[in-house]
Amino acid sequence: MPSVVLIETASIVGWWTTYTASVSLAQRKSPETVAFSGALAGTLLGTVSLLARVPSFPETWADHAQATSTAPKPQRDATQTTIRKATPSTLAALSSTSGPLLTLAKPAAGHAAFFCIYEGLRASGHRRIRQDPRDDVPLVVMRAAVDAVAGGLAGMAYRATAIPFYMSGSVPSPLLRPGGPMVLATTFAVTATCTGVLQTLTDLVLGQQ
């Protein structure tokens, strides 16, 4: 268990570092750059998940089971046989989303959406702080709060983006299972905490606070 926690922690730090480094190299935060950098960071998480067999942030072990499970064989009736003969390439494409491809594609797409939402909300929140500062709350605290809320909402965007990747698997999206609301709340809390801490540390290191 300690080794798993260490791997997951290292993967989150690597995810954040990959994103920030990619954006810094591009020297701008256009939507295209943010989406590409987010997808790159997500691919890193997917690779670690695939090699180390651990969940890909911000997912859980229940999510991880979907990528490693084998979808049950569908019932063969006349209608399905006709469809299978008519559209073999479509069915092959759907079935190929299980396993390694799913493990890489889902976090890539999910984190592209994550960082697009995160950066948009964060920029809007910081602009509001500059326009209406408060003397009773330290600036660093206000910025960290904005970053945390933006990260939490971005985590929910990740979950929404990931839904289609579960459609061909044997395990439905966590959001569509009975505990869906709790999964969403947990995702918000986890991503809010991680982004709030990591962004604050990054800003302090870079002298942007």
C-alpha cells in the first residue's frame, strides 16, 4: 500500500509539472496550448496507470477496474448478427476502447478538458480579485481559494468528459451508478485540494504571488 500511495503521489506531481512546463515552453496560455498541455499531462497519468496498474488521477480503484476488465460477450440474435456484418469496423472501434487505449485516451481527453475549464475559471476569479480586493483577507488566501474552486469544478468537467469512454466497457461510468453524486463530490474535493496546493506552491516558487 505505501508503494501505491507513493506512485500515485509521484504521478500527480508529474502530471502537474508536465502541464506547467508545457505551458511555460509555449510562452502563452491560448486554449489550444492549454488543451494540448493538459492532454500531454493526462497521457502521462494514463501511462503510469497502465504500467503501474494504479488509478489515474482523479479516478478511483473502481474506475481503474473498467480499463482492465473484459466486456461480456453480447447475446447473438438475428438483429445483432445483421448489425455485426453490416458495421464490423464500427464495432471493432468500439471494442478497441477497452484496455490500453482506454487507459491512455480517457485521461488525455479528460485532462485537456480539465485544464481548459481550470484556466478559464482561474483567470476569471483572479480578475475579480484584482477589481475588488479585500483588505481583511490576504491576497494569497484569496488566490488559493479561487484556484481550489476552479480545480474542483475542473475535476467535475473531467468526469463529464470521461463518460463516453465507458460506453463500450463492462463497467458503467461512476457517475451513472447509484453512488454517482458521492463520486462527483469526492472528485471535487480531491481536485480542489490538489490544484489549490500545487498552484499555490508553483506561484510561490515562481514568485507570482
